[in-house]
Amino acid sequence: MFAQPDRSDRLRIKVCGITNAADARAAIEAGADALGFNCHRGSKRWLDVVEASGWIATLPGSVGRIAVMVDPAWEEALAIARLPFIDALQLHGRESDRFCARLAGEGIRFSKALPAMEPEALARARSFSTDTIVLDSTSGADFGGTGRAFPWEIAARFVSDQPTLRLVLAGGLTPANVQQAIKTVRPFAVDVTGGVEMAPGRKDHALVARFIMAARTV
């Protein structure tokens, strides 16, 4: 998921919902470890990654380039994962255990997002054939980027109960609250979307820099 060598003591930061080269480069310059590109056509932040391949491919190899997908068809997931400028998938829908196992069998790197407020989903976290779990405030028809936080104590319990899984904390994070979120949860990574935007799909570069600086100084 993240291009840097694994070091358990280093927090990773992902800026998601990137739709243009200027925002991507601003996030990288501010210190982001990974960028997320939303491949779900129903999203306000949808990006045709094939059409955008020209600038995505020029981004530094030290930064993870992650395609966010929601209930993709098998062939679609395979095609996106095999693009040379995509490093991993982030599955944000109701993908099945079997679907995830097939991806793992193909050697595809991916994380699985789970709705933090659904205990039955969290209980099945280890069944998705990945060691990287994204906890978000997803509910109903939403699939992330809602700008709503959930009680971080849920994520803290998850970290305690599932020490072999890497938790990516998402959902309602902002420059103002990310430090408290990190202190409470101690996640492997944090993932921000709406909390650093001026409008859906358009990042506020000053907010991006503030968010990353705050996260790095916990």
C-alpha cells in the first residue's frame, strides 16, 4: 500500500480524492506517503485514471498510488490493479471474502475498508486476505469521504484486538483533530479526504500542509 519500507514506528499519511496533478504534487511536497484516486463513477471525486495516466505516471515512485474502488467487477479490478502506475487497490464496498482472496491469489496488493459502526464487519476483518484494514464512517449508500468522524475508541479497540493487522484510520479527519485521533488510536496510517478540501475533488494546499504537519508532530 505504501511505498516506503515498513517501519512500525512511522505513521503513514494518505491524501485521498486526488483529481489533478497540482493537488497531487502539493500533497507530495507536504510529505504525503500515498495518494488515493477514486475510480468509482458515483463519487464527487471520480477520476478516470487511464485518462489521467500522463501525470499519475510521473509522480515519484516513493509515493504510493492507490486506486479506490467500490464493488468493482472482477475484470475491472484486475485491469486497474495491473496499470503500471497504480501500486495498490483500496476496496471500499461490500466486496466478498472470495473476491478478496482471488485478488490476493493474483498477487495484487490491496486494503479493505470496513464501516467502523458495524461490529459484524469488524469481526470478519481477518477474512479479507489482507493485512491492511481501513476503518471509515461509511454507512448506507456512503462509501467514504463523508466528512463524518466515528468514535475513535472503536478503532483503538480494533488495534488492541487485532495486533497483526495494520489499521488505516479515516473518516472526518481534519488538521484540527488528527493529533487527538492519532493519540487515541495509534494507527498504522491516517487517510484524509474532505478535511483538506476547498470543494469536493479540489484540495486546499494550505490545509493539506497543516494536516500533515499536525500528524507528524504527535
